[in-house]
Amino acid sequence: MSIHIAAKKGDIADAVLLPGDPLRAKFVADNFLKDAVQYTNVRNILGYTGTYNGKKVSVQGTGMGIPSISIYANELFREYDVKRAIRIGTAGSINKDIKIRDLVFAMSACTDSGVNNHRFGGRNYAPTASFSLLKTAWDIAVSKGWEPKVGPIVSEDTFYTEEPDDWKLWAKYGCLAVEMESAELYTLAAKYGREALGIMTISDSLVTGESTSSEERQNTFTRMMEVALETAVS
Ligand code: HPA
């Protein structure tokens, strides 16, 4: 057992999907995994292991934001020797050509995070996806005709930013969407020599003000789950 995950070594697969929402972890286990077993419910942050296409895979909730995913990613890499970590989450579009429900693969994750600012002593580290996972996910999505968008995203420390137009600077420099976790996942994967990828579904648009319902966020967005699972077991 680690501090925040009530699993024994071996209970968690080498490849793990990481939704922020614990109920999305349950949704993936209930709808996509065979023989899924729940290995943790500490703090109601659920984790399951089952099989997909005959291969062992886990899905672990992370909570929202960099400090929360940092706890789970650290424990998964350090205590459970996880090799592949694929975040599945929602993001807000900051690009006019990226619409709600679009799939976005984060090639890199800029951040305003105090965590990396502190970790690197003010230097600017560039959190980057695993090229191999990104290429695999791209090939899978394209083969299904899903036209994913790939590029830099932003992992912000605050959902409610001090200035509502803060996203415009990131957009000007080519970022596609904002979320709150991938930069830390990529940074920790690099630290531990593991592979990570962030696959996002656009749940709202800061450009147009459109959004999806919380029920849709929790229970749909199944394309990203399928791409992530197929990538995880590839
Ligand atoms: N900001 C930050 N994270 C998000 C957003 C957003 O607008 N939408 C979904 N995740």
C-alpha cells in the first residue's frame, strides 16, 4: 500500500489510464474492462484493474489539478512501477478551430504552475509527451477517422484565473486548450524514465463560451477512452 492508493504491488498494471474524475474511472472499468477489480477507494478516489483486448490495464482517478495528480503519479511510478500513464480528461478550447467534443493530444504542456517553478528554481522546463505513445494514439485515432488535434496545451494552476482573459496569451503562442494536470504528469514521467500522454476531450470553449453538461463529462467522451485503452495495451 502507498499512502493514497490501497493496492498491493502487482494489483496495478504496467499501463494505467488516469482520469481526474474517480467516477470516470468507474465508468471505464464498468464499460470497457473485462473482469475489473477495484483495488482502491481511499478518499473515494477509485482505481480498477481489468483486461482490455486480453491485456492487463488499470484505470486510476487522480483528482483535479497539479498537486492532486502529482500525488497519484508519484505513487504509481515509485511504488507500483507503472511504465505507461495516459491521462484522459477534459479541457477548455482556446483555439477557434477546436470545437467542443474534439479530441486533443497534448504534445507538450506549458504551465503557470508554482510546482514546476519551485522544482526548477525559476528555470523553464518543457513538459513533453512520450513520442511513442503519441504516435501510437495518433495512428489509432486516425485509423478510426477521428481527426485528433495535436499540439501544445496549458496546465493551469487555477480554474478561476485572476484575469478571465489570461488564456489569450497562451493562445497567441499556439496553445490549443487549457486543463490542469498534464504538465505534472509529463514532468514526473520524465523524472522516473516512464512514458506519459495526455488525451483530452474538449468540454468547453473559452473562445465561444459553449460547454457540455457535467453528466456528459462524466459518462460520455468514450472516444478518448477507446484511444487511450488501445494505446495502453499496444
Ligand atoms: N480550464 C481549466 N481546466 C479545464 C477547463 C478550463 O476551462 N475545461 C476543462 N478543464
